Amino acid sequence: MNTILELLKLDLGITHNERDTYFNALIYTSIKELKTRGIDIDVNVTEDQILVADYSAWTYRKRQEDVPLARNLEWRIRNRIIQKRAEIDV
């Protein structure tokens, strides 16, 4: 989880630790939200770490706006769901 936290902070341009408690909670809820979308997250896999960090950063930036999910994130999530279905069908 520390890697995801560091990736999130780099994305947001934050170098201090004052919001780490909030960011850790945000990461945890982001993982849960992605799991409800049908994505199994392995926090030790680089691709999953980046997806969670990006999703968390988007959530943080847009927390006060009512906007749809960023297209690049939506595509990555859809691709992961399709990939999972393809593995099950094999």
C-alpha cells in the first residue's frame, strides 16, 4: 500500500505527509469500488498499483464535482473486466 500512496502523492504533486491518513482511506475505498466493478486488485502488481493510484487521484480531484469517470480510466477498467471474462471463458 505504501507504493500506491507514493504514486498517488506523486500524481497530485504532494510531498508532505499531512494528508496520508486521508489518502490511505481514499486508496482503501478506491480498491473496494474497483472490486465492486468486477476487478480483482492485487496490490503487489504494478498495473494494479497504478490503476488504484490513478482512480484515487481522479476521485480526489473530482470529489466536489458531479462529473463522469475520466475516459481513460473507464477504458482501463472496461479492458480489465473484458480480460477477466476472457480468462474465465478459456
